Amino acid sequence: MMKKFYARSLFVLTMGALICGCATTANIAIDNIDTWPQAAGPNHSWTAEGPPAATKWSVSRDQNILWRTSLPNGGQSGITVWKDRLFLTTFTKDAGDEKLMSAEIEGHCVDAKTGKILWSVPLPGSVKSPMLYAYSDSTTPTPVTDGNLVVFTNASGAMAAFDFEGKEIWSRQWTPWDRPAYPFNKQHEPILYNGVVVNVEPRDGNPEEVFGWNYLRGIDIKTGKTLWQAEDGTTTYTTSVFGFAPDGRPAILTGRGGHHGVPERPIGLSLVSLAAGEEGKTIWRFEPRTGEDGKQLPEGKELANTHAWQVLWVLHWNKQHAYMFNLNPTESHVVIDATNGEMLAKTSMINNVDYRPWDPITKSHKLYKNVNIRDIKDWSPRVNAGPDNFINVYPAWHSNIVAAGYHYFLTTTAHMRNRRAQPNGKAGPSHSMARVHIESGKTEYLELPVTVIRKPDQADEFVYGVEVKTSTLNSHGRDVAGNARSKSDGANFPVFWGSPTNINGVLYFHTMLGITYAIDADAPVLDTSALLSVNDLGPSGETWSLNSISYADGKIYHRSLKELVAIGATP
């Protein structure tokens, strides 16, 4: 069965790339060269092709930096681009109560050529979030634009549209759930398609029998009026992704399941139609039928836990497949048929893997080939807590992307909660990049440096295997994060890092330290040759970032807590 699937996959993937790739590339190069209209870019998939983009930069050394603009306060949204305009959100300059909680944000319009802030507009919400929370906050949603209007969203319960001169066209409010804090373990990014902005909110009326539930909602970009609400619930944890179903219908893949008792059921995935006349209707559902122990559930019994099956990742999919992870009892990669939601393959990310950890003695990487990763003792003190310890693989939440026939992801390190089926296990391997070959299921791991220390007139110093804490001071020198997890490197407490991006076959992965790894998506082997560069948004330990990059006309736009940055093409 598996061999037949992989043989068929090879043909479908290859032909799909030949048939779809050319049209997509032409569309980007001609029509979308100077736009990044929403979080996931012009193709809704964090993937684009166009003029050469930078693969190496450093704010610390002022290398390949076109301009830097100080921001009035911290924020987490991505950067929307429309020709000579950039749009993003931050907290207001003086936001924050005594507990550093706030619902007060503002949207900004920035000159893409100079970095000058052209105008700013307030967007107050009703339910406060922790500021600079490592799992998202009021500022997390990225603006969307159609070239005429820009729509800013405050996860604390507000959305408004403005023209490019800053004139308000419409505004709307809603009340997010505030007990428990469902809104701020949240990574849904507003999606713009065919004049409709898709957000995630409580359904109108909020009946008590679905308390805590959230749903995809379609909003007219011209009027702010609700056009439809999905029939299936969506957990706020997940990043839903737009695409086209095998039959050509526009659709969104969304999901339910995560920590802290998210209520939406059944746990699993839904493909939701956006086709005219059936907006919000479910095309198919994938409902896992195995529990924490891997045993088949009795007929009619609902999956009660979310530790085995979660949707705390960006839900990548295409016309052939949808992809996700199954964590217990064995960490596995899952391939689902995009036609009907049936599982096609589930392959171990533990057995027969290639693992390349850093060796602090030789100052180089070792190679463990075709091993069971449980048999390997991770050298990092963050993972190796005792003689009986072993590695539980835990893909970092939200940090994954499908490219070049692989599913790439970063790994969470030493996650204190990751003691599910094996009580001595800890998450790992330490600070690693991983990829699963979609056709064969083969998994590779490469340990990456946690950070890089750059000092004047000294060689770069790469730091491996240890926790690196960072500052949460804003551009005015005020600490705007009250939660200790926001001051870590985001690995020990696995935060919601920004979604990686694929630009011209180079993958950009981001961490909370302001570090961006550039990875060759087509690398034949996941070794040090695949790591093109380790880039920074500022000095190690002084920089904080939790968003994705944007790309337009050969330039990359990125942000830290303190600054908005334009990055030029690598010579």
C-alpha cells in the first residue's frame, strides 16, 4: 500500500510541478512582483518567485540594510506591501497597564523607499492581551490590501478599512472570548480572496452550547459586512491556509485541536469551500481515529485529547495533499488526500533518520545515518537531563513549510511539557532544522546555531545548544513584555515563531531572537551546505521578533520589536 502511494505521489508531484509551476511563476513575475498583499503573500502559501532577494544580512554589522525605521512600540504583525506602501501594526506608544496588558494598537502606513511613517490610525479593542506575548497578542494579525483599501485587524476585537491616505472607510467590532484566554494563543492570519477578508471570530449570537468556539467568517472588504460564517469550528491556535481543491474550488484548510482545552470539535481538519454559493460549507473533514496510545478508537467515540493530534501549525496543503503531524505514541508525518480527506501515509520521524548534531569538542557536525533517534544522546544540556533520557521530536509550532518535495520544520528543544508517552523524554533534537521527504518519508535533522554574536573587528561567534535570553525593551527603552517566556529564545517554551517563507527556492526560518536562517530548499542533503546564512535583526540578546518576512520587487522587509527594516538583494 505504501509503495503504491509513493509511486503515485512521485508522478503526481512531478507532473503537478510541471503543470502548475510555470503558471504560478509567470503570475508572480508579471503581476505580483511589487506586492505582498497579506501574510502568506501573493500566492497565499508563503511562497513567491521574482527578482533575486537577499540571502544574507546583518543589522548588527549594517550589512545589506537599505534603511531602518524606529517603531513607536512593539508588535507582531507581518508587513503588507503594495508597490510603494508598507502596512503593519504596533501597540500604541504608551500602551500597557501595570501588568503590561493592552488592547490598544494602531495601524501604520510606511513609505517603502525611505521607511518614513506616512500616517498612523488607532484601532482600539475590547479584550486586553499580554503585550509581546510569545504566543501572539492584539497586534498579531497582518493587514491585508487589495491596492485600494488596507484592512487592519486587532485580535482584541476590532477591524477597520482605510484608503491609502489614511481615511477610514468602515470599522467593525466584536468581542473575543476572554475566559479562558482563547484569543491570545492565536495565529490565524486574515486571508483576502476575491474581495472577501476571512477572519476567525465567535459566531454571531454566541450560543452557550458552543462557548469558546470560533469560526471562519467572510467580510466584504468594501463595506465591512459579514457575508458568511463557516459551519465548522476553527481553533484559534492554527494558521488556516487558502488554496484550490483538486476540483478547482477555492478553499481554506483549517483545523481544531490544541492545548488548554480548546473546545472546537471534532479534533482534526476541515477543508472549507469559498466557491460562490457555498461559502463556509465543508468539503471534507479529517477526523483522527487513534488516541494517545495509538490504539483505534471505538466506533462513535470522539477523540478527547489533543496531545496526539494537534493543529498548532501552519496547515500547508496543495491540490494533491494536506500535511500534518501525529505526535503520539510515535512522532510521525502525515499525508492526507486533498480530494477526500483520507489519510494516505503516516511515517515515523524517529526510525531510520539521518541526524547531524553539533559536536562541541570537534567544533563540527557529526553524522548519525539511518538511526533510531531515541538511541542518540543529545549533547545539549537543554535536552540531556539524565542517563535514561532520550529525544522526543516536537516540531516547533507554526514553523513549517512544504517546498521542493519536502516538509521542512524547526524543532522545539527541552519542552518541559513534552512528557507524554515516555516520562523520561524531552523534546529535541536540540535547535534543529528538519525535513521529511514527502515521497519516501525519510527524515533528516541538522542542528543549527541558536544565535550568532557579532562584534566589531571580530569573527562571528556561533552559539550552539544553550538557552539564550533576550531583551524586550522597545525603541524608547521601556520593557513591554511581562511574561518570562517572551524573554527566552522561544525553544524551551515553544513559542509561535513567524511562519517561514520560500523566496526563489530559499527558505527563511525565523526565531524570537531576531535570527533568520536561510536554507537551500533544493539541497540534496540536509547538512551544513544547506544552511546558506544565519542573519540577524540586531545584537544577540537585545533583539526580539515574532513575525514573518515579506518580499516585493527584490527587497525583503522584516521587523523587530524596535525597528522596521528593509533588506537589499545580495550582490
